[in-house]
Amino acid sequence: MRVLIANDDGIAAPGLAFLEQALRAQSSPDMDIWTVAPMRKWTAASHQLSFDTDLELNELGPQRFSCSGSPADCVIAAMTLLFKNHRPDIVLSGVNDGRNAGEDATYSGTLAIAREATFWNIPAIGFSRTKGGANEQGETAALADLVGKLMSTRHAWAAGGSWLSVNLPLHLPAPVIQARIGRDKIGHGTEIVGQSAGKLLWRLQRGRPHTSTPGDENSIIDSGGIAVIRHRWNLNDTLDADVINALQP
């Protein structure tokens, strides 16, 4: 099985090493692991693509590369430069340094990697973890077990255009619970840091309100569970016929 690993925290991120270690702990002899990750951290990069600029793809070791572009660029580099004839069976993203809940499904570079993979018709999973979790031996074994089960069941959950978002709690192993999308918008405040005639200098504040309702990602993560959501980009909600009729010329 060929697996591509990517992230949005950068090639040197501990979460990336955590996921790589968990994958290498799989007992499958045919596991073919590739890593393509950004040179630097991309926070809330979403699905940015780097058009009209030269990008670097640097080989750091056997089947391990850094890319000067965005998280989504990493997937495109892998698909078009490394895997022209034999694309991965699955793409794994993360483990992100911090949870991805609510509106993060759109802001997150971690989940954009998974979304980009589905554009190439490849099953994908984005892994995130609430801050403070340890990456010790027992935790790695627990993640390896979870990753193995998710990969072996991919044909059951990888409907066209869909990917999984998996939020890990502080401690592993933990029960896996199907979550629903909540609301917990990052970037909900600003600060004015300078002002002159006709000009404001302002800064977007970090942090989130930590809103939570029963059954959403935050409630499950905070209770010590692994929150799993299946996202899908190619679904649409139809308009009522009355609305379409009102729009006619």
C-alpha cells in the first residue's frame, strides 16, 4: 500500500513525526510511505494554491521531501512530480498541532490536504490533536492501531468527494465517536495597533471562543473521545422552485 503523508505545520513538526512513526509501526510488509510537507508552518492556510511562482521540492531523505509551497501545493507536487504512474492508495494529513473543529473545516490547511486528495479521487484523512497531548510510545501504538483500522476500512467510508477529519484528545487510546460539526470560529476578534489619517493598522487576534454543544467535536474531544466527521465537498443543497422562479428574467 502506498501512503502519502503531508501536513500544514511544516516538515519539522512533531505531529508529522508522530504520524510517520505510527504508520511505520504497521506490520504490513508492503507499506510504501512517502512524505511531502511544507518547509514552514502554514496556519489557517486553507486551500491556497501558489500560482505564478517558482516552487522548490527538496529531497531530504528516501521518499521524504519538503516543499516551499502551501499544504495543498504539497499534494499537487506529489501527484504530478512523484506519482505520475502509481498514485497513493490513501493520503494522511497531520497530526495538526491543535484541534480542528467547527469552521476550521474551511480554514484548516490540514483538512485542505485531505480535500485536495479527494480531487484526485484518493481517500484521505486529516488528523488533528488538542494541544498538550504527548507523543509517547503508548500513544504512538494507539495511533498506529487507529490508522491501521481506518486504512483497512477506507472502501466503506471513502465515498466520492469525501474525507475524514479525526480529532484526537489529550490521551490515547480513546473511544472513537462520530461527531457533528459545531461552531467555534477562530479569528473572532481584532486589535487596533496603529492609526493615522485614513489608515488603520490592525491585527487579527488568535484564539477561539471554545463554544460547545452536546455531540459536536469540542464536546467529544473535551470528554476524552476521538471525534470523527466525514466531510464531503461535492454535495449541494437545492433551492426551492419558488426561489428559482423568482430569479427568472
